[in-house]
Amino acid sequence: MISSQDNLRGAVLMMASMAAFTFNDAFMKVVSRELPLFQVLTLRGVLTTVLIALVMLVMGKIRFDIPRRDRKYVGIRVLAEAGSAYFFLTALFNMPIANVSAIMQALPLTVTLAAAVFFREPVGWRRLMAIFAGFVGVMLIIRPGAEDFTIYSVYTLAAVLVVTVRDLATRRLSADTPSMAVSFYSSLGVTLFFAAAAPAQGWAPVSGQAALMIVGASVMIIGGYLFSIMVMRVGEISFVATFRYTSLIWALLLGWLVFGDWPKPITLLGAAIVIGSGVFMLLRERQLKKRAARVAAARPAAGAGV
């Protein structure tokens, strides 16, 4: 049985994971001032892939075999990972970090909607309304037709769509496929993809500061991966998942302190609507699971008197 202490640990790990991923974004945004995108992704990818392999070695989980039925899903995930890296970081390099992070908060909504459409997962009218409200919030953030609406706003939406594909492919993986192996192949695939594309953008000299930023980004990505894996082992997921939205708090702080950016009030309103919709949907899912558990527990008792 999951205790309140387990939930507390899970919440702390989720917040740590979100902080690590957001710091990675900040490091990448800083280094974009000096180096082309494809070069940055190649260098970070090399370090990240090596670090993942070392973590697997330390954890004693050196397993690179992928069951045959899962290989196509891993392949889809790798392609989606490369696409999301391109769209997300291109937008991040050209938009305030908090704005990009706010739009990305719509991801749980798009994954739930896509799972209902493609996998026929049940979604009630309350959650559908929450998804609709979340999309209204996204529109308030990007404001099509407004002065600050650019192609990079579209790139962020493209990143949400591609990450949705990635997460749907991940859902189709069987329990026999090791999580760390999936992370390793994803990192390796993205690295090889951008290494092949890097000559198209050119290769710039790497300063000491840029090197530190890339190392920092790699360490933060590994930390984010590890914390997110640890989250799956403690706490109630429907409770812990609500703390993923703390990434926006980190994005607001880093955007203000490091880049001097602060979103407009309407952007903050849109972000609040998106986050509120996501939290409502998670709480509703938790409520439905508890109800289903009570029904399942009551069935044997009812049958015992027959």
C-alpha cells in the first residue's frame, strides 16, 4: 500500500526531475548564442549517450536487447525525439523560455486526447471539457494574429504534437523493454541524426563557457531521466504527476533571472488555464481509479453470499 511518505518522496523526485529538465533548457538557450543548433545537439548527444551507458553500467542494467515487437515503436520514438528536439529547441532559442514551457504544459492533454482517438482509451465528458479548456489556454499563450505571434510559436505547437507521438509510441512498449535501453537508443539516434545534419549549418569553435554549458545540459538531462524513472517506483502516479507543472515555475524564474524575460499577463492567464485543466484531469483520473477499485473490491464480497 502506498503511504503518504511515498507520495511525498514521489512529489520531491518529480519536482527534481522538472527542475533538471528546465535547467537543461536554460543551458541550451545560453549556448545558442555561440553555437549552431545541430552542433549543440551533436555535442550534447555524445555526452548524454556516454553518460547513459555509464549509468546503466553502475546500476547493473546493461541490457541493449529490444524485443522484436517493440523495435518499430523504439524506431518511431527515436524519430519523434529528433523531431521534438529540433522544433522545441528552435523555438526555445527564439522565444522566452517561460512561453515555450507554458505551451509544453499542454502535453498531458494532447496525449490523453490522442490515446482516446487512436487507442480507444475511455475519456469522459468532464476530461474532454478540461482538454478543450486547456487548448483555449494555449491559444491565449500563442495568440494567433498578435504582434508577438511568430513562426516559432508554430514550432512549439509542432514540438507538442511530435512529443505526443513519442509518448504514444512509448505507451505501446511492452514491460520486457528496459527503460534505460530505450533512453540509450533515443539519445544515440538523435545524436547520429544531428551529427549527419551538422555540416549543413557549419561547425563553430567551442569556447570554455560553451563547453561548460553543454556539459551542464548533459548532466541535467541525465538527472531528469533518472529522477523520472525513480518517480515511477514511489508514490501514486496520479498524485505525483501534478507536480510536473513545477517546471513552469522554474522556467519563469530562470527566464527572469538569466534572460530578463517575464511573460505578459495574458500569457500567464493562458498558462494558468492549461495547468488547471491538466491538474483537473489528473485528479479526475485518480477519482475514477479509486471508484473502480472500490467496485472491484466489492464484487468478491457480493459473490461470497451466493
